[in-house]
Amino acid sequence: MKKKFSLFLLLSLFSISSAQAKCNLEIYRFGSSYQEIQHQLGDPLPVSISNENRLFMPGNLVCKHEKAFVGSPILFIFFYDQLVQIRVARYTLYGPEKPSLVSWAESIYGERNNKPKSFYSDKPDASWYWDNPNTLIRYFVENDESGFREHVIIESRQHKNLLEKWANENEAQ
């Protein structure tokens, strides 16, 4: 009887913790090559907007259990064949739905207190960032006449020099 109860308790805890697990995109390690990330994603079929500097994936395929990623494209950005940045975007038509990528970002990087008042507007328009030792995470939401677009940009601090080098080389062209 005690063994059955212990097994039940253990399985209950496991199912609760896995149901609450959030998708942390940093499992795709910065500095990895395009092919390594593609393989980690399960070797997806190429999408027309992917090229040698960016790998496009539908968010719901990257994070199957994350509701905020349904309809949210994820771009893995590579410079010199190294992952340097991950971008997530979500567009929402005006209506009852509120910004949702922010909830996901806060579940990973911590809740932001003192959000700008404009974030709570019917037409949200705000930005802030999380400053972590290895990454800089930027969130911003902007609106237009039909709805609002949220963005989360996760950038590697260790590979910042590759971003700058690429920008300088392409600015000269």
C-alpha cells in the first residue's frame, strides 16, 4: 500500500512539474552552427525565408506546449555560422486578447514590475529589457490600426562582436 501511494505521489509531482515547464529558447546554444541548430530542431524542411543567416521555424513546432508561440514565428539568426540571436514575434488583432509573449518572457526571465503605463493601453506601446550575464533580452510591443505586434529578442553577449563585425561589413556595402 505504501509503495503504491509513494509511486502515485511521485508520478503526480512529475506530471505537475512537466505541465508547468516553460520553453526556454536558450536550450539552442549560442555559438552553435546553422546545421547543429537545424539538427536539434529535427531537421525541418527548408522555408523560403530561411537563408544562411537565418533559420525560420513556426513557434508551435519549436515549443509545442507553449500557447503564446502558436502563430509566432521564431528566427534563429547566425553570423559567421554561429547562432548569435533568437527572435520571436507575435501579431494580435485588437479584441479581447492581451499581449501574451510578455507572459512567456516573464516566466523565463522574471516578472517586470513598473511596466510603462502605455503597456496597459488598449493600443499597447512599450519596451524594456532583462540584463542577464550571458544574454540581453529585449521585449517591445507596438501597435498599428488593426492590432499590435510583440517582439522578444534574445541576444548572446559572448557573440556581440560577431554582430558588430557583420554590421560593419554590411554597412560598408
